[in-house]
Amino acid sequence: MIKEGLSFDDVLLVPRRSGILSRKDVFLGTRFSRGISLELPLVSANMDTVTEAKMARFMAEVGGIGVIHRFLSIEDQAEEVRKVKRAENIIIEDPYTINEESTIAEARKLMADFGVSGLLVKDSKDSLSGILTHRDLLFDGNDSKKIRTVMTKKVIFAPPKITIEKAKKIMHEHRIEKLPLVARSGKIKGLITLKDILKKTENPRSSKDKKGRLLVAAAVGVKEETEARARALLDAGVDVVVIDVAHGHSAKVFHTLKMLRKKFGDIEVIAGNVATPSAVRDIAKAGASGIKVGIGPGAACTTRVIAGVGIPQITAIIECAKAARRFKIPIIADGGVKNSGDLSKALAAGADSVMIGSLFSGTDEAPGEYVIENGAAYKFYRGMASYEAGKDKQDIDGTKDKFSRTPEGKSGRVHYRGPAKNVISELTGGLRSSMSYLGAHNLDQFRKNAEFIKITGSGYIEGTARN
Ligand code: XMP
């Protein structure tokens, strides 16, 4: 028997009676993994032409999440994670300090080098003794003076375990912009700045961890180095580890999942990629916190041509989502999204979030510069199983052998799209519209209300603009 498999362009969503008055009246919150919620169901792909720190930071700022690719040395990948965790940090755990016996000249240099407007001052016992800001230095021309003679000595501070709300109240009451966090012993344990709090209000939907830092995920493989890579990523503060292999329904993935659970306990681990309900069941039982679905739908994928293997993405999502629901485990639909209509169909079919590569790769936040050819601007995009990516990975690993695996991806270019916020607003605008056509205030309702209709070739043509 031959089963039928449908993809994005084979189906449409059936409109239904709607009580939605405004497209702003819909909520896009979702779950990325068992322990991580997002305000936006969008994930940037773990590909070297899509997600490094800049894209991951942007994705978290707008309420989604980015997965840092693994085609980097362990140290470099961990550093990309650290860059995201350091950004918009509400509690700075390791603030810049200076000794009270240092000079104004030294303080000026430190402030310029680190790009900060103030330093916490400590005494010989490493306890907080004052604070030094630009204001303290403004009218003091004598650079050889000691810090202790110019610093502000009366410092308002708080205990390390303070909540952001309480910190805000103290800063407002005392009209201060910096609040040091100090242990009973007098030792400096952190710093909260007004600037970071204000940034948080600018992006109220951003994805944050318990400490107020932006969320970030990172990919690992299933090789011997995986334990060391995962450890470095977790030490750097990564929130989710994503086991990323082409065929996720495999012994190596189960082994890696088991190893990660044994070594690191209750961390968030997503595994993939898969496309069948039996794979979802097996991976869920093996302890994954989320499952990535998609074999061959991606824009740079050639798996279906090279191996003749895959499942059209809408069918894969519907079947995998059904199996995942029984385990209450979120799924991420990965690949093949060409426009906001595809995004809407993926979510309506049962995906909890959607991973995107090609559409994001043309933006400023993706790695690499754009090039101009014949008056048009392009950026580079390549499949991670392409010949070119495989060769570069060998250089990173230090292996010089000829690249032997048959490539299952291609390398090319995409149109330059400017800032990623343009793509996000196109995608979310279309999704909100889709949800209002289906009378859904949130993604749960959207999935419940979704009815797909299979269309013919002429139905597809009818739906495309022909003017
Ligand atoms: P889109 O369509 O958003 O898809 O660009 C991104 C997803 O494509 C997958 N990917 C590959 N699949 N060969 C494949 O068969 C490859 O070389 C390849 N590189 C990426 C991946 O799942 C990604 O998230």
C-alpha cells in the first residue's frame, strides 16, 4: 500500500466563523520544549549561514529562540552562547570593579576599554567601598588622584537575591541608576542597572531565563566529542541542547540522549530530525524535552533527491504532533517554510514552533555580509550536509581527508532582506491574519479550529497572484 503525503502547497486552511475583531487580538505564545515557553513560535535554524550570537540574540529579543549551529570548535560555539547570555543581562553577576587605591587615569581607561559608564569600587578586602561614575570624574582634572578621594561613598545597595521589581522600587525611591548587590560579608555579588531594566521594557515579550538573561539554544552532534561540547555549552549558560542529526530515529541519538541525561540530569534536550509517529514515540520515551520534525523539506536540502527518503512536511507534522500530544512533548516543525502561509499551516497542523533557515539567512542578523551582483543584493545560504559545509567542518575538526559522504544539501545564495525584524513582521502579520480567519485567539484554538482542504494544481495556480 502506498500512503499519501501532503506538503505546504498541497493544502489550504478552511476559513470559519470568527469573533476576532483585530489581528492584534491574538496571542502567539507557545512551548519550545517541556520546560521552555516562548511568546513567538519562531526558531532560527542551527545552520552556519543562519544562527550565531547575533541572530540568536535577535530571536530571543523578539520572543522566539535561536539555535547556535555546531559547525564551530567547542570553544567558539560556547563563546557564541556566552555572547547571548551577556546581552541584556538584568543582573550582571560579574560587574567591573576597581580598587580604591587605583588612580582616576586607570579608572578612565577601564571605563573606556569596557564601554561602561561606572565602576564599583572595592577596598583591600574586596568589599564594596564606593561607586565611581562619569559624574564623579566630570570636573576632576587631576588624573593621578586616588579613586577613594573622588568616589561616591554613600552607596545604596541590596542583597544578592533581590527581585527585579524590588530593585526597580529601590532605584526609583533613591533616583539611582546602578544598584550593587552585596553579600552580608560585604563582598560584591552583582549589579543591576537602570539601562538594562529599560531595555527589558522595550522588548517586553523577549525570551528570558530566570536570571533575566536572553534564552539561547545550541546544537550538538552524536559523536565522541558530544559530552565535552554539551558541557562547554551548559557551562556557558545554554538553555537548551539540540541533538541535531539528519536521521534522528537512530541508535546514536538514543545513546546520546541517554548519555546527556546521565551526565547532566534535568536539562532541556531536543532531539531530531524525525518524520514518523514511531520515531516520536521512541524519542519521547528516551527522555527528550522536545522533538524536531522534518526530513528533507528544507530549501537547501537534497535528501529526497539523493536518498529518495522523506515525508512531505504537512503530513509529517500532523502525524508526529498526534503522537507527541500523548507524551505532552512539544514539536518543532523544521524546514520548508517559504512564506507566512506555510508558517500558519505548520502551526495549524500541530507544530508548537517552527524552525526557519532560508528566510532568515538573507537578513543582517545572519552570519556573513551581503554581496551585490548585477544590481541585486544576495547573502550566502548552504545546507549543512552540502559538500562545502562538510569540507569546512573537516578543517575545523583538523581532519584533512577527502570529504567522502555523498552530499545531501546544496550551497547557494538568497536575496538580501535587510533587518530580520522585516521578515518577522511579515511572518507574524500573516500568521495573525490566518488565526483571525480561523477564529482563533491563541495557537491551541488555532490547532483545534484547523481544517485542511487538499487542492489541485489548478487550485494552487488560482491562489497565486497573476497580474
Ligand atoms: P528552510 O527551508 O527553512 O529549512 O531553509 C531549514 C532546515 O533545513 C535542514 N537542512 C538540511 N537538510 N540537507 C538536508 O537534507 C542539508 O544539507 C540541510 N541543511 C539544513 C535543517 O533541518 C534546517 O533547519
